[in-house]
Amino acid sequence: GDSVTQTEGQVTVSESKSLIINCTYSTTSIAYPNLFWYVRYPGEGLQLLLKVITAGQKGSSRGFEATYNKETTSFHLQKASVQESDSAVYYCALGAASSGSWQLIFGSGTQLTVMP
Amino acid sequence: EAAVTQSPRNKVTVTGGNVTLSCRQTNSHNYMYWYRQDTGHGLRLIHYSYGAGNLQIGDVPDGYKATRTTQEDFFLLLELASPSQTSLYFCASSDAWGGSYEQYFGPGTRLTVL
């Protein structure tokens, strides 16, 4: 089957420091899945942060970046300098075909807390 | 901008109770989805629909019914709630069904079954 793994349930970083949130994926239904990062701010629904649909390409948004690495099956999220307003839950996801239809398969999420 | 609303935002019920979660989207999207999220798990798809009167089964449908009454409204029904259904429920919508299409999410409903 298809799956997404986020190994860190919680990450705490000081403001202005760099960030990396790890994401790896496994898929049997499609050779080149589409990859996404969604973010959920407190009290709100998930919203798309960035997506990459081509292996080897990098997506970026709001200072965050993620590179689609097919060799390591990874899609890590990075930011050079975090702000307190980045505190949120981050979800990695892949779009894959399952039983003839498309699905979004989500990781378990990483709670980011940025300390002032 | 996409707008998906859910009600109630919080709900407490007892085992065996009857619960209806409501979702409305105002973007004229064709597809709507119900997910649940539990600690340590990603969002898991319960049911989805591609139009009024249509219902498709997701990955974790047991114990849930759903109904799409209009293009805007999608309901999730728990007719005999159990403690295992205590969870955070998200509704989402999208314009089309495909691996690259963005889904727009509501703020979630936290359900507790005692």
C-alpha cells in the first residue's frame, strides 16, 4: 500500500533558527506520486502550503521549501529562519491511485512550536 | 477563496448516541470528503462524494453513514456512537478528483463519545 511517515510528532525551535521536518513516503500504486505539505494553524482547517508533482523539483511558499527526492523517497520541509507565527501542525501527504481512484494519504503530522 | 464550515465545533455524546456532523462548502466544488484524525495517525478518509446524492466509501467507513443532500452540504452520521469514534473530524472539498488537486478543509469537529 501507500504510506507517509513523519518521525517527529513535536518539534520546538527558537525564533530565527532553521527548521527541518522530515517526511518519507512509500507507494506501490503509482511510480511518481504528487507530494504535498499542508499546515493547520490553531483553530483553523488544513491549508495547502506547497505541492510538487515532478520528481527532482522543489516547491516553495512563505519561506518554506521542500524537494521531491525519488531516490530517497523523501520530501522534507525546510525553512531557514522560523517565526513565532509559524507555530502550527504540518502534514506531509501524497496523492496516489488506490482501487482505481485517487486519494490523499497523510502523515501523522508534526507539531511545530517556535519559541520567542 | 475556498470556504468550508463545519458544525458543531465540539460535541460530546454517550455510547449508543446518535450524532450528525454537518459540513457546508460555498465554492461550488464537486467533491467533498470526511476524514478523521487520531493521535499518531494521519487523516483517514471515511467517505467522499462527487455530487448531490452520490456517496463513495473511503478507507475507514465502518460505523459511519454519510449523505450529500446538495452540492454544498455533506453530512456524517454516527447512528450508534462508540468510544472508538472519539476523534477530530475534518470535512474537505475540491474542484476535481485527482492527485494534484488541492483540497480545502474545514476547521474540524472534535467529537467525544463517553
